[in-house]
Amino acid sequence: MTQSIMVQVGQCGNQIGCRFWDLCLREHSFHDQKGVYNDSVSSFFRNTDSRFDSGADIPVGQGKSKISNLKARAILVDMEEGVINEMLQTRLGSIFDHKQLITDVSGSGNNWAVGNKEYGTLYKDQIIEQVRKAAEACDCLQCFFIVHSMGGGTGSGLGTAILALLKDEYPEVYRFVTAVYPSQDDDVITSPYNSVLAMRQLTEYADCVLPIDNQSLVNIYDKVSQAQSKNKFSSDRSVKADSLVTSNKGCLEQKKEKPFDSMNNIVANTILNMTSSSRFEGSLNVDLNEIAMNLVPFPKMHYLVSSVAPLYISKDVGLPPRRLDQAFGDLFTKDHQLVTADPARSLYLACALMVRGSDVSVSDLRRNIDKLKANLNFVPWNMEGWKTGLCNFPPVGQPYSLLCLSNNTCVQHAFRNLRERFSKLYKRKAHIHHYERVDGFDLSLFDEGRESLNSVIAEYQEMENMVFKSQDGVSNVPRLKLL
């Protein structure tokens, strides 16, 4: 069994990570009532009690069971202590090794240069040492998951500095990045600068990037909230409260949910579904390396659009085929997508469907894929570019769940919007003095970041042009691109 290490950076990264670990514990305790430490649990947790070996009964559940014998395979990094300290004060805090917490008190001031150049240099040796210890505790390290935001200073700056370190120190280990992009009305004025500077390193050092648009999270949250409000006045197909992707229970012991908790939960559920095959058995298990190998045809084009369905489950918890088929269709609409773009008007390079549910069969997968193929624009040379996974263990409170990871050229439109916001600031040279005064930062990095972003946009656009505008189809589409 392989293991993965989660690297949470900045306020956003640690808040999402907090939700992930809470939900992960809930899943393992729900599906394994005896609380056995086995290969499934070991994928993201290690056992610190030397009295127990793999397969022995140790408490991994919640409630009256203790979780102190389990330690998350995680490294928590933030240059402000608030979020991590708050998390450590809950029962969830006991699963983190305090030696693998890297914090400061002053923060990065929403400045990529401070996070990347100052803190990246100051904490380089400590980060490498903690990553080494976490890696040595793994029998077979397969993947690093880096979770951070793009708009702030620590997440974008230090997050990408850590990504570069992982590439240098562990070049053979896959690096999956979940990056939360700011919305257009973000209250951090320098967020376009930070995002563009960070994207250059995501393009160079990551194997796969899951861009998460903050505006899409808001839209999904509003959609779920409307469904909840509507069902207050109707008993017909009312929403099952603990089945929402926004449900808030477990070790966090919060009396009241904060607004951003629901959006963080959506991202945490996405990572849970993506890693379900490495944590549970299934009819069609998908390794994380298969995602990188099958969904990334060209090196720079490794930005994967994610979508989830269903957003909630009705109280009639049965699984009619019609409703399951509807969930498959929802995955390919912009309303269920975590990037603000329309996939229907763009081109699919490859696609992965990861399904969880004990009542979902391989025939359900095949039937829906055959139905979807007729309506999706796929590159001619990869019409069969589907990767499917079927895990027998559904999320807690849901009979089934679906995750789609697609390499779709629609992602370029989100990047174009980011470039436009960057250009508006940079044209006036607004706020660049905050970056200039940081040791090790050169203004040429702004131009290099923009050129890197331009090259990513151009590659996706070129692929669209070759397919949609070619007169003789396949012959004009490159099968191999030499760099």
C-alpha cells in the first residue's frame, strides 16, 4: 500500500486541510467500526503506538474512541499562528505531530515575495528536515498533496517555494497541487500579482494542479443553501441534512459553522474522492499516478478542471437509475464545476470519472460514458481518453458520489480573466514597491510570470484551434510535441 503526505500552507491551506482530516477520520471510523489500523488507514495516517502492528485493533474512530495513536501524514505551515493554534485546541489537534508544525507570527502581508523569498529562505532547512522525517515514516511514498491559496502571501509565495523544494528533493514523487484562486472581487488588492507569480512555479514544478475558483465555491454554496431554504417549505424530496458536501460534524466541535467552512468542505470532499481508491477497496481502483499519466498529454497542460455531484442527497435515500444518470450529466455542466468556465464550449483532452458507492456498478459507468461521449468535444486522437474509478465505499451520509477530473481547454478562460486583472494593476505599476523592497526579488519576475501564463493560455488555445478549425481533422493535430 502506498502513502501520501499532505502539505498545508497558509490560512486557506490549513483550513481546507482541517476539514480534510476531520472528514477522513469520519470515513474510516464509519466504514471500519472495529477501528483496525490497516493499509487503508495507513495511506494518510501512521501508528505511533509500538504495541500495535498493522492489522491489530487500535482505536481510529471518534466519539469515545481515542485517536491519539494516529498521526496524520501532514506538514502544517503558516506564517501566522491563528488558524493552526485554533485547530490544535480541538480534539482533531491530537492527530498532528507538533514537530511538523512550522509557524511564525508576523505573516507575509499578502505579498508573494515575502512568502517565497524571505520565508522560503528562512525556513528552507526546517521544511526539508520535516519533509524528510515524514517521508521516512512512509513504506512507499507515492504523492505529495500541496494545498494553498493563490491570492495571499504565505499560500502563494511559501507554498510554491515548498513545491520547488519537493521537486528538487523528491523528483520521483508525484506533486498534486490544490490551489484556490481569488475571485474578481477579492479584498486582497495584490492577489492578481501573487497569483501570476505563483502560477509560473505551478507550471514548472507541479505534476497536476487542481485550480479551484473561489467564485465557483460561492456559487455552489449558494445553490445548496437555496435547496435547503426551499425544502423548509416543502416535504417533497427534502434535503438530507447530514449528506451535504457542506455538512459540519466530527472532531472540530464547532457550535456554529463559519461561512467559509462550507466552501472549504467542498474542496476537502474533492480531495477525499480523488484519494478514495488509495484509502478503500473498489471494483476499479485508480492510482494517483494513473491520473497524472492519463490526463496530462503535454507537460504544461496539467491543469485539471474538477466537478462534483451530487451537491446534496434527498431524504429518500434510494438510488433510482434516473437520479444516478442525472448526477453523471451534472458533472459536465458549469454549475457543478469548481472553475468558472463553460466546458461544453471547449475541448476535452482527457477525462477521469471517480465514482464512490456500494450500489453503483461498472455497467452504470459504461452506460453513462457511452451516453456522454456523443455530446462532448474530445480531441480526435484521444476519443477513448477516459479513466474510470469505482470505489465501493461511499462518503459518510451519502449513497454515492461522483468526481470528474478533466483536462479541458476551458481552463484558459479562467486564466485569461486572471491575466486581465494582473495587467490592469501592472500597467499602472500599482503596489509594486511592496515587492521591490524584498531581498531577492527582481521586477523581471513579474514579466516572467506573465509570459509563463501566456504560454499556458496559448497551448490550450492552440489545441482548440487545431481541432475546431482544421478541415481534415486528425492529420493537423500533433500527436507528440517536442520541447
